Amino acid sequence: MNVYKNVIINDDIKFGRVNINIEENQHMVKLGDAIFTGSSETPEEIGMSSIVLTNKKLYVNSFCQAYRFNAKRKIDFKYFAYYLRSKKCRT
């Protein structure tokens, strides 16, 4: 729900804790990563995105996919967060 409810994932959000077993392979997200929902109850909610703007130790869950930018130039992540949620981008 954090991805669906928040355009930007930052330090203001309250995160839940989960136990990760040693045999589980969880992927940590980093500052600037884009997270996308992979499924939802309605088609309009699939592919909703958030941009990570925190250095907290966070992991992507099994219901989402993360994308890490490999850019050689600076990206305005706040702009990109809102662009990914815009009607122009989502249609």
C-alpha cells in the first residue's frame, strides 16, 4: 500500500517490519529507485509507481518490481515521480 498511496517514498512514511529468513532473497531499494505495483484489485491500480527518496534500509516486496536508473547525468527524481503517475505517462 505504501507504493499505491505515496508518489514519493521518504522518511515521513511509517513502514511495517517483516522478518526475512536467511534463505529468502529480498532486494534492497536505494535512493532514486522506482517501485511499481505488479498487481491490484482494479486495472487502474496496476503499475502505480513511487520513487524512493530516502536512505533507509528498505526492501521491495513480492507484489512490486523495482527499477534502478543507470544514468550518467543527474535525474530530477521528484519530477520523475509525478510524471510516472501522470495521465500522459499512464495511458
